[in-house]
Amino acid sequence: MRLNTVLTAAIPLMLAGCHLDYSVTMTPDGNTLRRETTVSSEIEPHEISELTDAFGSPEHRTREPERRGGENVLTFHSTGLGDSWPNGFGGRGTWQTIDTPIGTADCFLECLGGDTHIADDLGALHDGIDAVAVLVRRQLKEAFQGHRQLPRMLTLIRQRITPDAKDLAVMAWALVFTRGNHPFDPHDRREQHLESIVHAAAVAFLWQREWITASEAAALSERDLNDLDEFIPLIFARGLGMNMNRDWQEQIHALLAELGHAFPDDFNDRLIAAFTKAVGEHTRLAVAWASTTAFLTSRSVTVRLNADSPPATTNGQWNANLGAVEWELETAPLAVGITAPPLCWSATWATPNSTAQDSILGHVGITGEDLARFCLAWTTSSPQQHDDVREVLNSYARARSGTDIEADAAEMLSECMALMTAR
């Protein structure tokens, strides 16, 4: 058997280096948003399908057609997006206007990955590993019928390799998740740090699960992880319980040579097909798998919300030159929640009701972030709380009626917020 069968199958993916762009531009249109989502045509078919389901068939075009070999892109158009809508990347978006007695707020929120079912996805991943193990064992039975090492090979796969592969898959997922959404860069120190973590994890895994000895672990910890290849014959022989006498190396290399001819040329394809079938309809897991294995493929996601003025609050960046709030992401959006923690992009614009505030305070004193906080609290408050706040506002208006007194805006805001946040 080619011990690197699965790795061999993954090599074309890992070497398929390219840059995939995702560009989302949104523009307010009254109480709704217009949205244009442009993606590289080479993104995963699952991603294209999700976007098509959310926004309809895309427009096909070539970016920079005047340049030879211009990139093919797909553009999805959508209008009338309001209180809640699917964003096409497995998440949700909302654009809403909150009207209050002292002003209004326009609120944007888009979230990714919050509804990812990690337990189900990891269970499906384990199902895929089981399917691969069954296929390998079936092929071994066919190719090594009557061979004296066959029972030991089957036992090794069932009792040690398969359970360890499942644990390793979860560990690998955790490593990718904690790595966040940073792209692959061979000159980036973060990647060097990641390599050191992988190296240490591999040594710990192999030694503590008794695939290698303490001495071998110490030696391997001081060497490059690629040097693990020379330990494979020893690990395999020890796993089969071979008598490590003087000719064990000849025996194991002979067995490895037999294994090398035991699998048909299309076995890698059959492994992938078996894995995919067992995993089932787990779209985000499939995209995350492709994103993780395509190490040399980078992803650049830019989300832009056009506006006439900077927002009162946002976790994005205001681009004054473009007149837009911007957010960025460096992983496949559909894989967020698996390859990176769930995220939310938000921005709120606040517009004071000048007439009302002049009547209540004698001036416009609640603006910007303070007004945004008031509006958000208002939308989560009960009708009774609304009545209580209106009474406070009326009391301030009555107290200064017929005078030039300017009331303390901070004091009034504090009193109102206390009423609206009381539970």
C-alpha cells in the first residue's frame, strides 16, 4: 500500500495556488439595501450554489477585459434587502431603521458562521474516515488473501490507525480554527510559528500513542518534520508487531513493496469518492476542507457599505476617499465557523430629530454614539418602557417651557437609558 495515498490525493489541491477575490458592495436605497457580490469564478462550486440560491443567477464577465488573460468573475445582484436576508455565504444580514422620539438610527449587521453545527460536521468527518478505512481494508483483503501479515494489518487499521486518524482530524481542525483567517504566506512569521506548533504536536502525538519511542521522539524534536519519512518503516514494523531482529528492515521494505502494487491507479479517486459520499450534504465542511488543503491559494474578501457620512459606531474602517465602511476577511466566507471563529460586521448611523431635541432640551445634545445607543435600547424595550421614557422627555420639555434654559443632555440620556435597560 502507498502509505501516502491520502496525501498524494491532496497534493494537486495543495499545489493549486491562486488568488480568489470576493467583493461585496452595498448601497442604501431608502429603507433597503442594494447589494452587488462579485466573486472569482474559480471559487468552490458549493459557494457559487449558495450565492445563486440567495440572489439568483449571476452575471458572467471578465475583469479587466482589455488585459490578456483577464480574470473571469461572477456578479450577483440583489435589491430590497431589509430586516433579514441571507447573505449567500451561509450567514444573515439586516438593514433596519429605528425611529425614536429624539432621532433615528440606520443599523447594518451581517454575521457569518454563527449557525455552523461543529459537532455534526466533525461527526461527518469521522464518517468519512470510517468510509476510507473500510475501503482500504476491503482492498487489502482482496490483494493479500492468505498473506500471513493480513490479519495484523487489518487489526492495526481498525484498532489504532482509524481511531488515531479521527482524533488527529479534530486536532487539525482545532489548529486551523485557532490559526484564524490569516492567509498562507511563506515569509510570514505566523506561518513559521504554525510549523513549529505542528512539529511539536506531531512528536507528542506519535510518542504518547506509542508509535515511536522516547529516544526517537527526542531525536525527531530536534529535526525537521519532513524527516519523519525515514521513521515510517520502523513505525509500520512496530505496529505490526514484527520481531525486530537483524533482518526486520528487509522484511518491512519487502512488505511495503508488495503494498505499493496492491492498489489500483484510481484508488485515490475511489478514496475521495468514498469520503465525500460518507460526509454527505455538509456544504460548509466541504468548502472548509478545500480551503484548508489548498495551502497556496489565498482568499481576499472585501465588504463595503457606501454612506454619505461616517457611522456613529462600527467595527469596520471608514474609508473617507470612497465614502464607505469597509471590512476584510481572509478565508472562504462559507467556511467561517469552521476555519475561523464566527464574526459580525456592524455599523450604525444616527440622525437627531432637531425639532424634538430643541423642544425637550433647548438644543441638540444627543447625537452620534449616544443617540445610536438610545435607538438600539429603544428597539429592544417594551411598550411600557417606551411610555416611561416619553414621560421623562415630556417632563424635561415642560420644565423648560417658555424659558431659554438648556437642559443637561447627559443627565436626561442616563435617566432614559436606565429605564430602557431595566429588566
